[in-house]
Amino acid sequence: MSQNMPIKTLEAVLNDIISIKLKDQRTFRGRLTRCDMYMNLTLTDAEELESNETKAKYGQLLLRGNNILWIQIPT
Amino acid sequence: MSQNMPIKTLEAVLNDIISIKLKDQRTFRGRLTRCDMYMNLTLTDAEELESNETKAKYGQLLLRGNNILWIQIPT
Amino acid sequence: MSQNMPIKTLEAVLNDIISIKLKDQRTFRGRLTRCDMYMNLTLTDAEELESNETKAKYGQLLLRGNNILWIQIPT
Amino acid sequence: MSQNMPIKTLEAVLNDIISIKLKDQRTFRGRLTRCDMYMNLTLTDAEELESNETKAKYGQLLLRGNNILWIQIPT
Amino acid sequence: MSQNMPIKTLEAVLNDIISIKLKDQRTFRGRLTRCDMYMNLTLTDAEELESNETKAKYGQLLLRGNNILWIQIPT
Amino acid sequence: MSQNMPIKTLEAVLNDIISIKLKDQRTFRGRLTRCDMYMNLTLTDAEELESNETKAKYGQLLLRGNNILWIQIPT
Amino acid sequence: MSQNMPIKTLEAVLNDIISIKLKDQRTFRGRLTRCDMYMNLTLTDAEELESNETKAKYGQLLLRGNNILWIQIPT
């Protein structure tokens, strides 16, 4: 099953921009530079969004995977 | 017991459309392209539903398995 | 202790109808077709119950084990 | 330490009647027929209690261990 | 580090009386007869306390470790 | 990475006084006598603080690591 | 995948100042001196922030990784 793991979807978009919804309903967006099997993510140019508007800019951000609800990934 | 694991039900419907209920009661629907033993799922043509109507479209979505309550799977 | 594991109670009723109470207090009923040691379950003819009445029908359902409070199993 | 594990207290009362308090404060009582190291329990003649009165009867019940607060065990 | 594990503090007081605070803020007291590395505990002469008064007596009690906040241990 | 693990910060202050903030926002203070990799801690001369005042004294206390938010450690 | 793990982002900034957002929405800032794969962190010159102002100073602080939402890391 390992060839088909969903985490491969993330690895395939390293350096692309992804959107992340956290369990606390916050939305983040940034360029994915690192990821691991727990869905821990390193983003650059990270920003928090509210109603699709930039609410805050964070530069480089490490998101802890266990807070993540879903990740929107460009096809 | 491994031949009879529920995750096999998912593997059997790769490329089919499934519905997912999250713990926060949101409903998602999409075409299953990847899954793993934690029930992490990659969906394409993913959409969020409310009262069976499309509320939002996400394209490709990676859902983190630990948020999932149940998955409705076509027979 | 492995011969006496509670999960064996489930394996003994494959293809029988069971009832499941989730932590969010919902009740489901269906025919058990698969189970694993995490209590992940695949049901067919799955339905959600409210006050012992059918509230919704789902066909085939994969329930994630960590949401389960208890399972009522025919003797 | 394994000879002294608390789970041995359960194994010593197989076929005896125990009471279980869940995290959601419900109380169950029944005859213990199976247990494992996660405190998953199979009970027969299982009933739910409220103020020491029978509130519901379930026959055979599989309780998922991670919901359990404590188990009262006859000495 | 294993020689210095906090669980050794518990093993050193087997057969002594300890007090336990649960995450739901209840307090229990009893004689420790078994413990394991998850802090699962078997107590005899177990009682629940409220404002230092006995609120209920349980005889032998198996407390699931993951509910425990802290344990007061005689020196 | 093991030489640089944060738990080493704790091991370096065995027998010193530390302050602990729990997830339920309570504050404890005491002399650290044991610790393990889960941040389970044994304290002696343990006390609970409220607004920097002693609220309760517990003697020897075993704190379960998964309740801990942070630990203030003397340099 | 190990060469690309997000935790490497942290190891690369040892001795630099980072900001941490906890799940309870508190913000901390300090100089990172230790980290591990669970995102447990040791900080020196640690302070808690509120609206970007210093609310409290803690000296050396060990933050338990499972409370962390995200970490802002200088590039």
C-alpha cells in the first residue's frame, strides 16, 4: 500500500502553494518546503487567511500535523 | 485478520466517489485516489456538502484520517 | 491473553447485524462484514437510528474505530 | 513489572460481574467474558445503570477501553 | 534513565495508601496493589472523596491511567 | 538528535525546584526527583500555586506527563 | 523522506529566536536550545506575549510538543 499513501500527494507538490485548514478552523496558505508522515509541514511565505483575505503573514512556519483537518493541493 | 481489514473496503473503491463525515460534522465527497491505514485520504473533485448541496469545491484534497467519523462507500 | 481478546467477539459475528454507539451519541446498525483490532468496522445495509427508528440509510459504511463507545453484539 | 499489571486484576475475575464507569459518566454492569490490555471488555447480561437502577439492557456488549474511567471489581 | 523513572515512585509504595486526582477533578483514595507503566492502578478499599470526606466506597477499583492528573504518594 | 533532546534539560536539574503549568491551567512547584521521556515527573515538597501563593501542599507528587503544558526550569 | 522532515527546519535554527503558538492560543517567544521529533522545545529567555507585548518572563522553559499549533521560524 505504501506506493499509494496519501502523503505522496504532498511530496509531489513540494515547492508549490497549498492551503491548510486546521481543526480550530483557521486557514493557512504557503509554499510547502518540507513534510513528513505525521503531516508536519514547513511552509515559506506563510499567511493566515480569513474569508480569503490575508489576515497575518508569518514568513516561515512549521505546522504540527495533528492540528490539521485537511490540505488543499493543486493538481 | 489482515485479509479482512476494513481498510480493504476502501482500497477496493479507488477511483470511485465516496462520502466522508468528519467529527466536526462536515460532509465531504470526492473521488478517492489514495488511502492508507490511518484512513488518510486523497480525493479529487472534492467538494463540501451541506444538506446534500455543494457548499464549496476544493479540487484535490488530502483529508487527515484522525478527523474522520465514517466513510460511505459504494457497494 | 490473545485467545481471549474482546475483538474475537466481533470476529465471531461476521455477517450478523450489530448496533454501534458512537462517542457523539449517534447509533448505527448494520451487517458486519469486516473488522480490525482498532475496531474499525465495515457494515452493509448500514442505517442510523434515532429512538430506535431509522433516521438515514447509508448502504456500505466504514466506521473509524476510535469514535466507538460500545458495540451491541448478538449472542 | 508484568506479573503485577493491573490488567491481571481483570483477568482474575473473568465470568464475574463488574461495574464500569465511562468518561461520559455512564455506568454499565455485566458479566466479564473477555478483556485485553487496552481494557476493551466483552460483557454478557450487560445493562446500563442510572442511580443504581437498570436503565437499559443490551445482552452482549463490547466496550472500547479508551472510554473507561474506572472498573469496580469484586474482591 | 530507566532506573530513575517516576513509575518507580509508585512501585515503591505498593500496599500503601495513595490519593489520585483525575482529569475530571474527582479524587480517589485507596491502597495500591498493582500498577503499570501507563499508570493504570488497582486499588483496594477504594473511596471517592469530596472536600476530604468519603463520598462513595468501591472496594476494589481499577483506574485507567490516561484519566489521571496526579498521584499523591506518601514519602 | 538524542544528545540534544529537551528532556535532557530536565535531567540536568534533578533535585532542583521547578514550576509546572498543566493544561487545566493549574500551577505546581516542587523539587524534581524523577522524570522520564513522557515528562512524567516525581516532585517532593510539591505545592499548588495560585497567583504565586501556596494553595495546597502535597508532599510527594507524581504528575502524569501528558497533562503538562510547560515546565519552568532554573538555568 | 527523513532528509526532508520539517523538524530539520527547527534544528537549523538552534540558538535563534522563534515564536510558538499553543493550542490554547497563547504565544511564546524565546531562544531555541533543544528540540526533538515530538516538537518538545527548550527555550531560554522565554516570554509569553499578548498582542505582541511581553506578558510574562520565564527564563528557561520546556514546552511539551503536543500542545503546539505552529512555530514561526526565521528564514
